[in-house]
Amino acid sequence: METDIMDFLQLHNKTKLAKTADDILSLSQRYSEITLTPKEAYELAAAEASAYNDSGRVFFGESVLPMMISAFSHSSYLPKEQADFFAELAEIFAYMKNETHDNLSDRAVIAKMYALWEQKSGGSLEMLRSLIEEEL
């Protein structure tokens, strides 16, 4: 019985990662600025799940990556290495959700991240992290 549950959860996680990767790839087709490959999209989906796990969060519901990618797709600081960039943003997002005790919606967290990114970070993820820590 326990093995059946574990098998189900593994299949569910793989299906969820594949759906998130597909959603990311559809954004690559919509926004010319987004240049993620299928492999990068899947790895990014896995990185988001890992960021949630590492921060002690449970990964339910829909991925925030498509919303985050849409928000950051027109950034004047969008880097060429987008998979690593969005994976780090997923970590920052999970940190912010924890620190705000989920009092902010996903959209509000992403909007705050984007505003700090565009207005104050100068395109530095390290600076973005620092600014968020100061504000929280």
C-alpha cells in the first residue's frame, strides 16, 4: 500500500513537472525574449519544485513560473542565461512567501520582485535578494 502511494506521488510530480515545462515552452513561443529549450524548461520546473522543498514549503497547485516569466519577459535586465535566472527567482519567490507568511498573493510577490528588479537592483540577483531582505 505504501509503495502504491509513493508510486502515485512520483507519477504526479513527473506529470506536474511536464505540464509546467509545457507551459514555459508556450511562453517561449509567445515572447521572443524568452529563449528556453525544452530541456531547460523541464529543469526549470524541477528547480522550482526543489526551491519549494528547500524552503520547507509544500508545492501544491499551479506553478508560478509562467506568471513570473511573463512578468520578467520584458525586463531591460533579462539575462541570456534565462534558466538559471528564473531558477534563482523561484528561490527568491519561495523565500518571500515564507517571510511574509503567505500574506501576499503570488501576483503581489512577483510584482514586488519585478519592481525591485527593474527600479533598484540594476540587474543583479544578489542585489535583489539584499533589497528583499531589507524590505521584509
